[in-house]
Amino acid sequence: MIPIRDDLHSGSAPATALVIAGALLIGGVAVPGGSLWVGLLAAFGGYLYAPSLVRELGPLPAFGIAAVGAIAAGALAASQAAQPGPWAALAATFALIIVHLARHPRARMLALIALPYRASLGEMPSWVAALIWLALAALAVS
């Protein structure tokens, strides 16, 4: 299953949500210790979870949520003498996921279900998409 978007609002993602996803991509790649895989994973999580927060809270609070997550992870990594790169971008995305799940515990994600010789669209709970993202994040930093 490949999550595509949430089902909370119709229409495309707001431009500011895409800017947040782009900032997560750049942050995951440019911070020392980061990598392209971490940046892409952070941007994908931002693409999935930031649009609903931008629509409901506005662009600045949504960006602030991501910034608080990144700063907290950077401070924790610095206190452990580790590089903040892999953690900061993923923690920013994780902060967006936590707020999204807290505000919408029953939200669903549209997902692409790939089967041999066939693909279809289906829905899955948003928390399942978050678990998939967390598993990929654990692989990215290991």
C-alpha cells in the first residue's frame, strides 16, 4: 500500500503545504548527517499530513509545528553528541503526524494498492499510514 493523500478535504494540497514538504526535503538532505532517503521520506510525510493542518490551522502554525519538532530533535541529538541530520527532518514530520492524528483520529488515507499485474485505489486508516511511515523512518536512520 502506498498512501497518496488524506480524505479530509477535496482538492489539491495548498501551496504552503508543498512548501513545508520542500523544506523538509531540503532539511533532510542539507543538515549534516542527512541523506536523500531521509529527505524524501520527510517530504513524503509532509505531503501526506501537512495539507489538512494548513487548511485548518493556517500555514504559520503548521510550519511552527514542524519547526518545534525539528528543534526538539536537534537539541536532543546535540545533547547526545549525535548529528541532528537524520533526526531533525523526520521529527518535524513526526510532529505533523502527531497533531494530525490528534485532531482527526478517524481520518483515512487514499492508498494505491499494488498487486501483480494490477493496481487499485483503496482507503486505509491514517494511523496505519503513520505506522508505515514510522517503519520506513526507522529503516532510514539505521
